[in-house]
Amino acid sequence: IEETEYATVKFVSTPPGASIYEGGEMIGEAGKSLRLEPGERILSFKKPGYKSYPLAVELFAGDELEKDIVLEESGAAVLGKAWTNELGMKFVPLGNDLLIGAHEVRVKDYRVFTDSGRGEWQNTAPFEQGDDHPVVMVTLKSARVFCEWLTRRDLEQELLEPGYEYRLPKDLEWSRAAGLGVEDGQTPAARDGQTKDLFPWGAALPPPAGAANL
């Protein structure tokens, strides 16, 4: 029985903080020394918002190595940071674990979906709409299919990290986005109507001139 000799390696990533994976398992973090068994190792370096960086290294017993790794931005969504997807839809952080659309889905966003042949839309709005207007006359089912389609599209293009998805906001998330405080009640129905005298223009009634009917 003898003690195994290891190689000591330290990878320094730019930007710092990349995670180091081998065979799909995280084995360390860039900037910290690793003790690895000798032999050829196939590693990858990953950080949200950056392309995965693959690296093959041949290690020998007793090696003490340090190597710099420069990661390339991917344009992918990063939780906690404002982001714009390929369609030009803007998302802003709602806490550290959620991005929410800065505005409603626009006509031109939804048209890309229907032009792909995956979505239905009769577009029967009784008024004229431009490309940047919010899409209307869309069923709940169609809205969910749109989210599923956009998720698959951006996962394939590596604009979303695995496990991320687009979806419709929940009731409490709508309230947070609107700037409401903590609401009592376990269901949307129980919370409905609790906030009094709060409108987009403030608390005054009647609405001032130029106020929108929202």
C-alpha cells in the first residue's frame, strides 16, 4: 500500500468564479487549487452568461500547474441582471431568482411565434395595432404554448441555461412587479381588492387629465 501522488492545479478564470466540471460533475471552482490524480482529464469551465470552455489536460504525479482561462460572453440570461433576448424582449430582475418582462409581449414578438407554424392567432382586435403594441386576443392556452416554444428556441440557441424556462407570471409576482407590499391571503381571490385607493396615477380621484385606463 502506498500513498497516491497527485497533481496540484490552479485555474484562474476571467471573469472570476467559473465552476469546473468533469464528466458532468462539479469538481471545483476557478481560483482555488485542486488535487487531481495523474492522467488525461477532460474538464469544462462554466459560468452563467458565458460559453462553456472545454479543456483537455495531461497531468503527471507531482505537477504544480497554474493556467489562465478566458471565458467568452454567450448573451444568455443571467438571474439578477437585466437581459434582452434575441427577439428584443426586455427582462428585468424581480429578486435574485426571477426575470420578468419589462413590458407586455408585443405584436411583433408573437408574430414570430405564429409564423413558425406553432401558434394560432386570429388577430381580431377591433382596433388598429402596430408592431410594438401589446398582443391581444390570445387565449391562455396559446400564451402557455408561446412560452414553451420560446423556451425550446432559446435553450437550443444556448440563450437559456439548462433548467431555465419562460412562463406566465404568478399572481404574487404580478403584485411584486407592480410595487405592492406584502399581501395577506393564500389565494388570488383572498388577496383581491385588499389594496385600496392605489392607482397608476396615485391615490387621487377622479383621475387627473391624461391618466391611462389600466
